Amino acid sequence: MRKEMQMVFQDPHSSLNPKKRIGYSIEEPMKIQGIGTKMERLEKAMELLHKVGLRKDQYYRYPHEFSGGQRQRIGLARALAVNPQVIICDEPVSALDVSIQSQVINLLQELQEEFGQSYLFIAHDLSVVRHISDRIGVMYLGSIVELAPTDELFKNPMHPYTQALLSAIPIANPQRKKERVVLRGDVPSPANLPSGCVFHTRCPHAMARCKSEVPTLRQGASGHRVACHLYDE
């Protein structure tokens, strides 16, 4: 399973071993999985560095010699080393400057076209999520409350939490007014979740049953799924 799933971590500074050359870090997954000879692993590591926009001769450098964006590219090369089917991207651009973010996101999409992997992209920046995702799952306190194709979710958000999230996105037009959904109260402790629907303590549409019954993720139209009693038949 480890060969089929790899990960790109949030912090490009702490996710690479500072005592090892980056070539070693890229080769390590191949060595653990028993892929190729020593020379084949070296050649593939250099090829991957080239794929992610770095020079092959940078194979021998240490992590502190690279910028944050370059380190994230190295992390991506390491994830690609064993040709996984799925790459989990945990906030891969949140620690980067905005200009570098766009470069890394475009690189992710280019590599996906070339290698054919699926991404599980975890992020809180909705503009980034919309740009890179085919399908979006919205989570609240560890549970998926809504799941839909990207265009469908932004066009027709159904869960009250999703509606509040999307209403907070600013519009780059001072002439347009946007109705803001403001949530009251504080987020409950994940260690002591409310009974029933975990969102009922802040939901403007909460009913009596929301306090006792956990809603299931129901299938709707256009591949849209939502966990909310408002849509129970």
C-alpha cells in the first residue's frame, strides 16, 4: 500500500532530512521498496529533479541550499519516485508565497497529466481548491458534511456550513453586494463533540432532531451528497 500512496507535506522545511543530500531523500522510497539498482535510482532521481523544474546537478545539494518553493518541488519529486496511484497533498502551498503557490499548483497539474496520479488535496484556501479540484469534500470537525463536483458545489452549496464558507469569499468588485452568512458561537472541542449533528450548535437552521440524530451523507442530484436533516425526505 505504501508504494501506491505517497504524501507531500505542508512544511517544506521540516519534511526533508537536513543531514541528507536531496538526491538521497528522493531515492530513499525507491530503496525501501526495492526498486531498481543503485545506478538506476540515481538516474531516476535526477530525471525527477528535471521534471519538477530543478537542475540535475542539484542532486548533491542539501535542503538548506533551497528556497521553500524549491523544497516543495523536491518533496513532490520524492512522492513521484515510486509511481504511486494516489498522492496526498497536505496543505502543500499554504507555507509558500502567493507567486510561488501558483507555480507549485501548475506543476502539480502538469505532472498529473503526465503521470496520471490522483491527488487528495487538503487545503483551506477555497480559490486554490476550486482551481485544482474535480470534486470537493467539505469537512467540519472531522466529518464530511458535503461532497460534490467542483462546479456543482460552488453553484449550489447545500449544507449550511458550506454556504457560510462560500459566502466569506470576497468579490473583487466593490459595486457588487454579497449576502454574508455569519455563524454564531465557537467551534466545539473535537475531544468533546456535540451529540447529533456536530454543526447544530452553530447552524442557523438547527431543528430539535439535529441535537439527537446524526445525519447521513445522502445522495442527491448531479453527484451531490450532503449530510443534513434539511434534505431528509
